[in-house]
Amino acid sequence: MDTSNDAAPGPAPVWFRYLAKACSRSKRHPVARYAQLATVDADGAPRCRTVVVRGLVEAPRGVWFVTDARSGKAEELAREPRVELCWYFAGLREQYRLRGRVEELDEAAREDAWARLSPSSRGTFLWPPPGTPRTDDDMFPPETRGTTPVPCFRALRLVADAVDFLSLRDAPHERVRWTRDATGEWNDVRVRP
Ligand SMILES: Cc1cc2nc3c(=O)[nH]c(=O)nc-3n(C[C@H](O)[C@H](O)[C@H](O)COP(=O)(O)O)c2cc1C
């Protein structure tokens, strides 16, 4: 997906190529799209939950996902956009920990993201605000075919500035850390697993 108007990407860093390959090799396994997103709450305490990674972002390098602006994580991200996403590909025994900042996608990408959701996933954005007390007269529309994103729909990207890769495939395990420097170059260091 073209998620932004950012400049064309340079050559993909190795971690991005690994991740693209892991996604492609796991295509048939929907569970491989689930990753855990960690944020920090108003008290400085960690919060963590599963999100569906909707795809990789070429420029700047990262991943994108969707959420509800009324959710706890949206409030946390507004205060502290720095996050870590932990993504494990069980079939490949590979873990990717992406650190970086979360940003909103532009409106065209947001509309495209909405269009890609199933009607039932779109419907969840018409449900009452997540995390608030449930009542007997709550309405939970099973789906919507509306083509315009509802106001609470957020399409976000994680712009990575550090990646920690761990492969359990062989013994000893393989672990590599990448960091992006001020010039945008990615540097790697192979570390003990
Ligand atoms: C398999 C799975 C996939 C999920 N995908 C998403 C998602 O893509 N976006 C999202 O906001 N919540 C998703 N959720 C729900 C979140 O994990 C979480 O329960 C909800 O967003 C409220 O979290 P919060 O209060 O920390 O914001 C998913 C949950 C599961 C179990």
C-alpha cells in the first residue's frame, strides 16, 4: 500500500527484507498477522494488546494497522507516540521487535484502509466506545457497507527506528539489532541471543 507522500525509499534494509519474506511465507496463516503493540499509559505504566498488522510501509520503513480513536491505546498514543511492536511468526520461529513512533496515515491512505476492511470489521467502529461499561440497550451493528470512514476510524503507521530480530530456527539462535542513525542509514549489530 502507498501509505504516504513520503520520498521514495532507498534500498530496503536487511531487516525489512527479512520481514517482507516472513510475511510472504506466512500468507496462508492469518494468525501471522497478529502482533502485540506496547504503549505507555498516563502513569508511565506499560500497556500491551494484540493488533492486526495490515501491511508493511516502504517509506518511511515500518508497518501499518488500524484502530478506534475512542480506545485506550489511541489516548496513550496521543500522549506518547513511541511504541514497541512485538511480532512473532510461529511457523518460521522468527520474532521481530519494532521500536519507533506511531503517526496517522494521510486521508487518502485512511480511506483506502477503510475500503480494505471487511463489512463486519467496519461495523465494529459503529459499536459503543470500547472499554466503557456495557448496558442492556447497547447496539452492536454486525456490519456496515458504508464507503466513508467513520470519524473514530484511525489508520496508523509505526515508523521504525530500531529493530531487534531473533530467529530460533538453529542453535545457537540468531539475533541482530538494527538502529537507524540521524542520516537515515540502518546499522546492524549481531548480538548474543
Ligand atoms: C486477534 C486480535 C486482533 C486484534 N486486532 C486489533 C486491531 O487491529 N486494532 C485494534 O485496535 N484492536 C485490535 N484488537 C483488540 C485489542 O487487542 C484490544 O483489546 C482493543 O483494541 C482495546 O485495547 P486498548 O484499550 O488498549 O486500546 C485485536 C484483538 C485480537 C485478540
